[in-house]
Amino acid sequence: MNRIQFERLELRLNLTSFVNIEVNAGGVSAFGADTADFNSDGQIDFLVSDFDSGFGIYPGNELGSVAGTISVGDSLFANGIFADLNGDSLSDILSWDFEGLRWFENTNGEYGESKSITDDPIVNSISSDIDADGDIDVIASVGPVGQLAVFLNDGKEFIPAGQDFAGIQQVGAMSVTDMTGDGL
């Protein structure tokens, strides 16, 4: 597995012109990154998966930079994305690694202990409302062979809803789209 070292992340936004936002990550060994307004202040915030120590959230500010770092979790080799997993309009964190799939609930800009979705090793994961019930569900690439598993969110918990899609193995990158235009 490649280890990516960086001193800063750069994001260019095209509103009416390009704006550079630098995130000084101070030698963080990045595994992945995502953006959202996790604290509902109208500014873009950064989620960086640190290879060695969980997640760092870098809250954006009105000056086009970031204000400090918030540490979340302590799992090694974890990856994650922002997603509103409980329907409260706040950006929770969906996290996965070889020890399982978890989510950290955002309670007004703070994250507590993670809640387990599965303890199976996860290679990759995405979130989408795949059953069109208004709750964000999870699709994950599970185990050493990367078979797909679906976890449906009923608003209270994630329920395993399918695994072992015939012939699909070694799933890395994933995306979800409505191929028929029917909303499902």
C-alpha cells in the first residue's frame, strides 16, 4: 500500500474566480480526504484520513484557510467520508478499515465514540439512499476478496441486506447512479 505524505491540501473553488485554500496538514500521512460543512457555519471543512492516527477535521473559515484541527477516532489505516447518516442535516463520518465499518455521529459539531455497522474487514465504502426511503444507506467492499455488501439504514440502525453478488470480486472504486431514472 502506498503511503502519501503531504504538507498541505489545496482546493480550488470556481464561484466567480479561483480561490486557493491551503490546509497545513503538517506531514500527515493521508489515506483519503473529503469536504463538507460539518459545523454548519457556511464554510467548507476538510476531513483527512490519517494513515497513522484516525481523522483530522480542518474547519474552514471566511478567510479562505482553516482554523485548527479536530481529531476524531484513533484507528490505523482508516478511510472515511462525510455523510448525513441519521437524517439530522449534520455531516457524520462514515469510517472503514480492516477492522470494520463504523460511523461517528455529529452532535452539533462534535463527534463521540463510533457506532459499529459491521466488524467485517472493509476495503472501500460509499453512501447513498439506495432504497429511496430518505435514509442514507451504505454499500461496502468486504473482506480480502472485496465482495459487495449492502447495509440498509432504517433510521435507527444499519441492517445487512445483501452480500456476495455473483461474480463481483476485488471491488475498489465504487459509485452509485440511477440508471433508469426512476428514483431508485
